[in-house]
Amino acid sequence: MPIARGGTGSCGNRDPGGDGLSRFASERQRFTPAEALGLSQVFGAGHDEHLPGMGEPSSVRGHRAWIPIPWIPIQRRIRRLGCVDADFHPAFDVFRPQRIDPCDCGGHAIVRYLTKSHVTKRLTHKLHTSSSNAQHECYDRGWIVMLTQLADRTLLRRQIALLAGAISLAIVGATTIGSALLARGQATDMAQGNLLQVARSVADRLDQDMAERLREIRNVAALEPLQPHWMESTGSLRKVLDRMQETLPDYAWIGFADREGRVRAATGGVLEGANVGQRPWFKNGIRQAAVEDVHFASLLQTLLTPNADGTPFRFVDLAVPIGDASGQVVGVLGVHLSWRWADVVRREVLASRRPDLKEDIVVLDRAGRVLLGPDLGTAPYTAAQLAAGHFIDERADGTRLATATATRGRGDYPGLGWIVVALQPIDTALTGATQLTGLIILLGLGAALIGMVGIRLVAARLSRPLTQLTEAVDRIGRDPNARMTDRVHGSPEVLRLSTSVRSLLRRIGTAEADARHIEAVASSAAHAAEDRVRRLGADLHAMQVLADTDALTGLLNRRAFLPLANDAMSYFKRYRRAICVLMVDIDHFKRVNDLYGHAAGDEVIRQVGRIIGDAIRTTDKVARFGGEEFVVLLRETDLRGATILADRIRQTVADTVFEPEGQCLRATISIGMAEAEQTDEDIDRTIERADRALYEAKSSGRNCVRSFEAATFPSLRAAA
């Protein structure tokens, strides 16, 4: 089989053995796949393999041989691998590797002749395999070469500036971080100390006030002039208790109960005759002086005047036993101390502090539940945090420093284990540290700037040509006569940059005119589009208002009311927060129209709608359902609260004198109520029950308020 021998010369002396290459050129297509596979050792493992008819290899390293590859893409693929230097012989379509040694990293090779059908697969596979181990070392050396080349390409002035800037920033950064950590730690300790003083002040006030209240109750119980009056029923004891409550308004209720637990006298006569024998304050107070923790009112909730803000009553109970002249216990003197007293203490302490500190105070019970502050009844802090005394409170609304201290009691008052937590936003607490850090940063940057200015003065001499070019470019656009820069000399880089800038300015001059025209057209189109969108939005809003508003009263109409009511119904079903529906109808409205005219009727409807709208809250909704009928949606309101509101509206309408067109007339309304239930499919069910209650009010004589009851019959509709 004809095979060309390996040669060591160029194409001019490529076949020292005579006609090997010419015979291969004429017979290279005769190789069979079997012959090609027999000659497919592409890379040797550190040795040369001799083939019959090929002769001795000319060298071990950098061996050159002729490989018949009659298509150029193979040559390009091998060159892309970066591991072979090769020449292509166009006369014979032959590929000659000049160095088959990947990345010059070792390995010996002798390349044999292959047929066209196998050369791509075999040669590419061998080149990848032999170079894979060498690539890692090549990459490591490549990074070193790349950094060296980068340093060679960077100007000295730039290297000096970068080095000076890096050193300056490192110094400023290290100084700032160290000082910030130190200042932050000191500021945190100082803020925690101040918060501890605030919390301790509140805790001492709470202990002091509770001790004084307990002492007052004991003194009253021990008054000898009162001993003959404890068991009498003449009312003199109640007067004494009333005067005591007037002196100390924090006492929400003061009462005396006999040994059986029956209240014999109380302030305002509240609970007189009721049995409180099972209440904790009575059971503990019959034995000794007792103080009970904060709790919600149960018996007094409905008997006392509601709080102005609607919050439920909460009390701290104090009780002492009452003895007669013989020393026998005849009953218990109990006091319900309003918990609002603690909020007054909290506000007084906070008022004594600077408002810019943004401090807050939360009081917890011994179990960690909130007694005073946001999220009543919850346990926002862990036992470990409260035991530590100071911690970081991380919430969605911000991070705050917190310090906790417990009440310790005073004198005969043992204390209830309340925990006072003082809070302050961490940003506010660390304001001083932040300002100090900023000052250090400014000083460091100033020092770094001075150093860089000095280095700049040294480097300015080297960069003067570039500065001249920069100034010339900067005048373009500022000076009307400056349209082109002069050619600047000084270094090859500056010369090339000057030439590029001159070419760029010529292109920019042409593009600026086109850009200004396009910008003007686009700006005009954008303003026109904005005006159209603005007018369209205003029209849509006006149309929405007209569609959702009753033209006569300005209230919501049925179409706008029902989606709001259904949303409230969904909220009720999800969170079980009570909602009520009122159906309001003007009594004998047809008579008003007949006697006074439709204009007078319209005025009555308008004023009734205005009265209802003024009586409800902003969260409630009122709508005119048609004719003289109105519907009211009350959120967060049970049937009891709805009854109070409905009767107030009814009385207001009844007391109003309507004066349409100079005429004087009166009108009344009937109101039906219903509270939403879990079985209601939608708000229409609740409205239907309220409608039935309205018909019951009509049948009961009108000018009254009725609520839906299960015993209400559908036949009531006929009564209206």
C-alpha cells in the first residue's frame, strides 16, 4: 500500500524518498476503511510507531507527516482547537501538521495517513483527548499572561491613579468600618440604658399607684365610722362610695358584698343585689387583701357608660375583707380600677421624653401577653428575649431596640408580675453613630482626595496631551465657534484618540440634526397622546360617578351598593366580623306627594338621605333602593349596636321639620334590621330578612324599629 514517508523539509523537499507523495496523490482514494483503521494511531503515548514502507521517523518531538485531507473545514476545525500549527498544501489537498503537541505541554505524536471518511472523526477525537489534561495548566498560565498583558496596555498615569485610589479607599473603608462598629456599639448601649430608665420609670409608677390604691381601699375598710353602715340598706353607704369614686375617677366601680356574695351597696347602684360570690376578687378578698390581674368586664360591660373610643372595659380588681366590731368578717369591699389609668401613666412618661426619640412603651402580663399597647392579647416576644432584658425587635414595620423590666411591687402590694417593654426605632437610636460615621467618611474622603490631588499633580505632566484633547472636546457644544478639535500629539495613544474624535465629531454633526428633528416629532406626539389619555380618564371617571350615584340624593344606587355589600359579606364569612343591614322606608310617603306635591316629596327624600348619611360612619354604606326606600350596610356592628343607631336615625327624622318651598311638614320612617348569618348565601338573604323586619315595623304602627326574628311570618308584607 503506497504511503508517503515523513519528511523534515518544506514543500520543496517534502519527499526525500522519491515518489512517495506523488504516488499517494494518485492513489489516496484507494484506501479501504479497514486499511484506514489499521493506520489510525494519531497520537502516540510517548513513542513513535514505525509502519512498513514508511521509513524511520525523522524526530520524536515535533514530528511532521503528510495527512491526506482533501477538504478545508477539517483544517479550520483543528486550528480552532488551539493545539496544532498546520500548513495546507493546495496542490495535493494535503494537511501537514507542523507541531502536533497540544499547547506545547508535552506528548509525542506521529500522524498517519487516513482516508477522507475517517479523518474527521478520528483526528478530532484524538486532539480533544490528548489536550484535555494539558488545558488546566494552560488556563493557569493564561491568567498570568492576561494580567501581564493588561499591565502592559495600561498607561502609567492610569496605573498610578488606580493604585492611589485603591489605597485611599482601603484606608477610608477600614477606618469607616471600625469606627462605625465602635460607634454603633456605644450608641446601642447608651440607647438601651435610656430605654431601661424609661421602662423602670413606668414600672415604678405602676407599682406606686397600685400600692396607693390598695392602701386607700384598706384605709376605707378600716374606718370605724363606717362599721355600723356596712350591713344597713339605707343608702348612706352608697353615698360614701359615690363620694370616694368622685375623688378618684380611676375607680370604675366600688361595691360592698356580704359574706354570701350579694352586693349590698355600689357606686351608682350598679350590680346592687347581684351575686358575685364566684368572682375571683370576692373569693380571694374574703380571706385577705387581694389584687387581681387585668381582665375584661363581664357583669359591668353592659351597665357602665361605654368608652368614647368604643374599646371594651378592662379592670384591675382590688378587694379587702370587712370586719365588724368583734373582728368577724362581714363582707368584702371590692374595687374595679379602670385599666385606662395605666395608659395615662404611659402617656405621661412618654410626654416627659423628647418627641424626636420616637419611644414607645408596651405593658405585658407575667405570661408575656400584651396588656397595654398594640395587638392586645398577643405574645409578641419570646421568653428568652424578655429574660435577657434587652433585645432587637424585628417587625414588618421596622426594627426597634427593646428593653424589658418587670414590676416588683411596693410595700404591702406584692405586684402582679407585669413586664414593661420600652421600644425605640433602631435608626433613631443610632442617629448619633450614623452621623459620626458620616463625619469619619467625609474626613477620610477628604484625606484621600488630598492624596489623590498630589498624585494627580505628579501625573499631570505625563497626561498633558490627553488633557489638551479633553479640553478641546469639552468645548464642542459649549463654544459656538468650536466645531472640530485640532490634531494633538504626544503619544501614539493620544494621536489615535485625536484622530478618532475628529472622525466621530464629523459623524455626530450629521446625526444631531436628524436626532433633533426626530425628538421634536416624538415630543409633540407624546404630548398629544397624554392630553387624549387625560381627557379620556376624566370622562370615564365622570361616567362612573353618574352610573353609581342616585341623581336625587347623591347616595349610592342599587347597582353600586350591591358589590360593596357582597364584599362585606365575604369579609364577614371569612373573619366572622358582624355586619347588619337596615331597610328604611318613609311612612305615608304617598300622602306627602298627594298633599304637598312631588317636589316636596323629593325634598323629603333628599333630607332623609342626608340624615342617614350624616349618622353613619365612613366605613358604612347607604344607598337609595328606589322610591322612598333606603338600605344601610353597617360593618363591624352587631344587632345591638345597629338598634341604637337605627333608633337615633328614626328619632332625628321624626324631630326634623321639612320646609320644601316654604311649606312646613313632618315625616317619620320605619326601619327593619337584620344581622348577617353564616347560612346566608349572599347579602340578598340578609336584605330580605331586613325587608321582612321593615314590614313588621309597618304593621306595628310605623315610626319604629324592628329586627328580624325567626317567628316573623311572610304574611307581614301584606300589612304594609
